[in-house]
Amino acid sequence: MSKNRLYQLAKIFADQLFKSGAVRDEMFRRARRHETASHLFTKERIPTLTEEELRGFFGQLEAMQYFFDFDDLIAGAGIDGLRSALCTLITSAEDGSLGNNLKNSFPIAGQGAGPGLISQIINARFPQKYWVYSRETTPKQLRHLGFEIPEHQSSNSYTAAGTYMQQILESIMSAGAVSADYLIVDQFLWWAYWGQRSEPQAWLFSAGAEHYRNVAQLGMARPGQDSGDAIRWAAAAPRHRKEPHAGDIAVLWQSGQSRGIVAAGLITTEPDDGRVALRYTHVPSSIIESTELSTNPILDSLEILTTPHPPSYPLTTEQWKEIEKLLVASPPRPPFHLHGVIAASLSSQGLHFTPLQIATYYTALQTKGFAILSGISGTGKTKLAQHFAELLPQPASPEPAVRDSIATFTVGLSMLKWNQFVIPQSMTRLFNPLPPNKKYQVKVHFEGGAALCTVSQFAGDGYPGMKFILSGPVREWFHETLALGDPFTLDPQLDDEQNLTGFHISKGSEHPEEFQQGDNHGSNLLFVPVRPDWRDSKSLLGYYNPLTSTYEWTDFLRFLQRAERSYKDGDGFAWFVILDEMNLAHVEYYFADLLSVLESGRYEDGEMAGLSREPLRFSFPEDAEGDLPPRELRLPPNLYVVGTVNVDETTHAFSPKVLDRAFTLEFTDVDFAAYPPQLNGDATAHDADTARQLLTAFTQDGTFERVDKGTIAAFVADQPEVRDRLQSLNNLLKSHDMHFGYRVFDEIVTFLSAAEQNEMFAHEEGDDPALDAAVLMKVLPKFHGSRGKLEAPLRAVLAWCLNPEIPDRVRIDGALANVEDTDHATASLQNLPFSHPRTATRTIRMLRALYTDGFAAFG
């Protein structure tokens, strides 16, 4: 095997070690085996081991699970004989006297006591020194990886295998698994043997344009980047009698009007429900179109060129090599400058924000969908929230236009993905109602023919109507004819008694002028001005009115439902609510229900994945009729709430409960030197591809904001100094009862992980500008009170900002030796070389307020 191929496999395997799934679970299982062996197999413990303890350990070994039985093992020598043999084996392993014939070090007469079992015992006890070796299996595994194993080494060649095991271990460690040992090497051998090939198989994955939206249309994809969503392969097993495996190559083919190859990638997971994950290897700047492939003498026979919708299928080696030449020859997709796109667009509209403010706002929302923008009036807080939302792709209108019995729709991602859409209630009133929850076949006429499709009446999520399911030739026509954002019309066909008999579907609009001029696109943004008289959640979530026997809806509740439906449809859109002047009323009163739901956590997997564990609950009589909300509504992760705050004497202060659950950004610094920026309205007119790339980057490939324990653990394991710094800060604040809890720790680390991915802090000053920004937002906002309460903890924060590892209280106290001369003390502090200058600057301002006014608060 080539070193490059071994490294590629090791990289895939190492990545899976730290992600959820079977590979990581197996790693943990083997780690527990090592813990058990380390506890039991010492010279002191072995003579006292009980049969139950021995049976429990041997039950963890593959050799016992699949080939032998514990009772057979001890039949010849009994428990005492097994203890004695173990003592001899462990002693030999410790002093390094194990030879090539392992049985010499494990003198027991029992079925199954061969090299496979013996090597698993010493591997579990000493995984850094000894590997697993089976006379039957290990040579096959090594040959499968491409190692040239002589036939005479096929039996009892434990020592000889060590060279190959060392190479594999080094490859796994260089691929990222820095703590790898021979337990993991054994796991890798089995993983590679059953799931990998020495030479990869190339596959052509065929799908509609919407399926690769994160590659070609929403794409932030670059070579070396992992796919955000699992890619559907859908190969027909009876036809090909094979399926893709990790290590194979996927060529992504996009059907529709722009037919061609959009990317290629290395498959990094085993198939799961017909889907695999990819790491992109080739992402051309434009599609390699079918017309170019048709003129290539090697590729003109591709089945995909002659069959409209074939299943995914394997390519020949010759075909893949020719496709790879075209991919290499095509220029790669140009780099996407995330920060530059946002900054240029804001500047073009006369909005002035520093790079740090943009980076902090963006990363805070990536971490948690609740941010508070605080500061003086007129600094553009609301404009920042509005304009950023408008930079992203906008969803289609939730209600199609119905006129003269014909409905005009806009093709959305959910239609393309799920092959269905909802016919609104305004159209269903045109014909006799269908019984609910039953499916019917109706004839659908389209350009070039007619076929049956399924419709069903339903009433759910506050959007009563009828579901139309595209199938067969109608579905093929839909995907071949229409693209994302195209209009199409639906005209019901009725008999003389107004019964529905079918539909006519066509591209375009029956009323083109109206379609072009009307508002046929919805908005991903809801602006909600907060009123001083808001006392409870009714102002946001509505209520049932017993006097009118109706539910009083709010725009906010309608918007929540659209966001939830969008997430369930998987269309990838982000939805923003701006609560303007959020502190004109007590936030704890009108926002309490949403705060509780936001902090309830989210489901990790299954149908509910991403949704809040606790729902918003709506109360109305059982016999209530009309337009009602669902009884329960769970908040989706694609919802972002941004509150703007002007701090003055007319507003309410935030409670610690609110501040603890949000990222709080301050906008108080004003610099007229670079103001006003040059206006250029055209700069905001980004093409659709740029908007989708921005959406893909912001939502982290459609995963949206989520504080994930696995991400936190992996980040801390890689950068333990972050935990040490936060522990140091918390220790300083604990003596003043100003310390923070696990939630704040998790959110700070998640913020740092997101910042590492988006690289928006890369050019900022300071030892760790992202950590500086996170502490400023998550720790300081709760500082509110008198000099007697805040002076000591604020001095402690400054000591930490000066040296997070060893907080320097002496220099801080020295600078503040004469606090009566406030200007001199402040200047002395500002001249210190702070590691975290932004947190230090804000802390100094608060200390100055304490010394001059006797009181200080963040904001």
C-alpha cells in the first residue's frame, strides 16, 4: 500500500474516532477493556481474582465473543490454573521477555488459548507496547491494506508483524489521533478490512439540483472540506451487488436543465439509510456540462447521458481517471471571503462597523440564537441585525397567490427536496372538500402528458390545506423543467358537481405582470417593536379570546410557525426576529416562556433532532374552532432572536437570568475618522450563489446554532489552556460570589470553536481575541452594583486580563494605589500590556464609574 493511501484511510478513521457513531463507540468499548485489564491484571490482584471478574473481562474480548467459550478455556486448568497463567503472562509482558511464540508465556491447556486470545490480553493490559495478532486473520488484514506479507509469516509471526503495526500506528497518529495506541490499531485493521478497499471504487451519484445545494448552489465547499449533509447514493443493490464504502470516490452529478458534474469527493462514512458523508476533493468553479462529456470518446458512453434518472452506479477506472482530468483542468472555485462580503455590503449602505464588531456579532449568533445589542442610540445596532438578515437568501411566500381559481407558486428548496407542496385553503374552497387524512389519486396534466399523483386533505400547524405529492412522470417533469425560484401554476379540474378530478400544472404564471410586481417572496426577518405595557407573553404569543371564541394571533407566532416548518422541511433558511427597544418592558415578563424553552436543550437525533426539548404550550378550549395554533410548538435551531437595547433612565435593567442566557454586545465606541463610508447601493446586490454561500457558512452547513457537548469536549482536549484560563478567572470571582456556571463555560468554548472555523478573528490583536470577546460578552454583563460590591471583583478581572495563567494582582493594585486621582489611575491601567485588552478596557471603564459615581453597570 502507498503511504498516501494508508494516510487517507487513517485520516477518515481518525476523524470518526471523535464523532458520534459506531467507530467512536467501539473506541470507548476498547478503552473500557483497557481500564478493566489495568485494574485486574496486576501481580497483586491476579491471585485473588474471582471467577466472576475473570469471566467479565474475557467476555469483552473478540476471541471469546466469536470463537470460544470461557468454560472451554478453563476446562483444562481451572480457575487457579488460569490465574497462574495470567500471572506468568503479565510478568513476561512487563519485563519484555515475550517471544514470538506467545503460548510459552501463557502455559494453560484449554481450547482457544492461542495467539489471538493471548495477544488480546496483553494488548488490553499494555496497549502502548503490544498489538493483537491472529494467525488466520491478521495476515489477511495486512495484505488487504497492501502490505507484502510473505506466506511463511502466515502462522505464529507475532514479532514480524510489529513492523507493519508500527507503520499503521504512526499513520493514525499523524492523521490526528495523537493518543492512538495498539488497541486503536486493531480496531483500524478490522474497520479497513471489512469496509475499505486497497484501491477505491469511483461512483457516480445522480440527483436533482436541490440535493447538492450545499455543493454547487449554497456551496462553501472547498477541497478538503467535509460535506455538511449526508449525500444520498441510492444505488440499486440487486443491480450492482455492491455499495459505496468509506474510502471510495463519489462523483456528484446534477440533473435538471444544467446537467453535469458539480464536484467529487472522498466518501468518509459507511452507508447509513442510503446516505454517506463526503470530504470534497474537487470543486470546479462551474459545472462540467453534459455537452462536454458527450464529446469525450471515453465518457460519451456514460449511462447518465442517455438515461434521465438512473440510480447511482459504479464507474470504471478509465472513466474516473478521465473525469478526474476534467476536474483538475477546471479552475477551482474562487475563495469566499466571508468577512469581506459582510463588511462591504454593510459599508455600501452607509453602515459603519469595525471588523471586530462584525466578527463578534456573527460568531455570537453561530453559537447561540439569542443576542442582545446594547449601547448608545444611533450606533446602528438595529441596522446591523436587519441588514445581515437581508444578506441571506429569502424564503418563498408561505401563501401562493390564488386568482381566478389558478394558484401561482414559487419553487422552494423543500419542494425540490421532498417532492411535495401544500395547496392553500383558499384554493381548496373552490371544490368539494376531501375527507381528511385520506390519500387520493388524481390525474395531473403537464406539458407532454398526464399521470397520476397523490393528494390528501390535512389540517396541521395552523396551515390547513391539501398536500400535493409529486410522483412518477410528473415529478420527472417538475425537476427537468423547473429550478429553484421559478414560478409555476396549478389549475384544478372539476366535474359538473364541483368534485376535484385532477389538476393542470405548468411552468410560469398566468399573470406574469402581477407575479413580477407582487410580493411573491416572504421575508426571513420580523421586526417587533417592544411596548412599555407588555406584562406577559400574550404580546408575543397571542391568546384565546373567550368573548369572540377565536385565537388572537400575533405576527411573532405566525413567524415562529414559518421557521419551524422551514426547519422541518430542511430548506436551510435562517429566520431572524428583532425585538427593538427590548428593555422598554421587563424582559422577564413578556419573554419568560421563550427563555425557558430556549434553555431546555435540543434533541440530538431522531425525528426531533434540533428542536427544543420543551415546547411552547398554547391553551384554548377542547371544542374551540377556527384558526388555532398547535397545542405545542418546539423552537427550531434556525430561529435567531436579536434584542436591541438603548440604555437610559427610561428603560429597565436586565436581570441575571436574561444576561446569562444571551450574548451581550456593546456598541458604545464611535469613531468619525472613517465615517461616512462610501455609499454604493449596487454592492448589496449579491448574486444568489454568494447569498447561499453566506447562508451555508453562517448555518455551519445547515446544522445551525447548537451548544454541543461533543464539540466542547473535543475543543478542550485540543486546547486545554482554554479550560485553565476560564478556571483561573472563575477562581478569582468565586470569592466575591461573581463566578459563573457550566452554561457560560459551554457557550464560551462553543464560541471559540465557531470562531476557529469561521476565522473572522484571525487578524485581531491580542493573545486570543475570540476568548477576549467571549469573556467580555458572557462574564462582564452581570457586573451591576455599588463600589463596595464590584471594586474587588473588577480588580480581579483586570489581574486576569493581564496574565490569565497567573493573574497579576500586584501590578493592578500598584496602578490603583491612588484611586482618588481617577484620571491618573485610569491612565496607569491603560498603559499595562493586557493579554485580553478589550475585556480590560471595558473593566477599566466600569472601575472609573465606580470611583466617580459610586456605581457601575454594563451597558
